[in-house]
Amino acid sequence: MAQRGRSQLEKSETGPANIMTKIEAVIQNSKLEAVKTALQEIGVEGMTVLEVRGHGRQKGHTEVYRGREYSVDLIPKTKIEMVLADAMVDKTVQAILGAARTGKIGDGKIFLSRIDDAIRIRNDERGEGAL
């Protein structure tokens, strides 16, 4: 694993020129197409979509299968991840909220994290240009 050079460490400690944010949205499976469409409409070009299981306050539910009742405590959800320039973050969060919200328990969550750098593997391009 390559170590960061001294100039890169100094740059990240004083604050990068290109600030980026990772958005992770956990949504209902049925809302994926609506969220993808909303993101495409505002110009979000790349995302990673994962099928996940979990629970929040709703703590799962019970289902009946072949006459027997089963407890389902990990609910299937969809997780969308993307790293964006800070200028796009507010617009992106609003698009996700608008497309994913039903107003009921289980709509999901959005998490925002700072990203110091991004590197395109193909050509070593760094920062926002690598997105």
C-alpha cells in the first residue's frame, strides 16, 4: 500500500481544494427507480446500488408462510452510494428526499460523510475530476 507523500498530508490537514461528500441513502426497494430518475434529472452521473438488509425503529415484522408465522427482523432495503462535489450535495439530498419519502416508518435514512480525495484508477486523476 502506497503511503501519502508529505505534500498530500499537508494539503489534507489544511483543507483540500476540492471538497467532496459521500452520500449513502438507504431507501425502500420500491423507491429505487423514482430516486434514480430524480438523480438523473439533476445531473448526478454515477452511483453504486446495493441490496441490503437491516432495521431501524420498525424492528421488522411477522409474515405468514404456509400457515406458519415467521418473524422477519431484517428488512430488505436498497442502499445508494455516491461521491459528489459539495456544490451538488444539497440538491441531491432534496432529490432523494422528494423521491423516496412516503411519510411512513421505514422510508430510510441519508448519511453524509466528508471525502478527502478520490482517485480514478485508469489514469490517476484526483479530486472532483476523478468523479
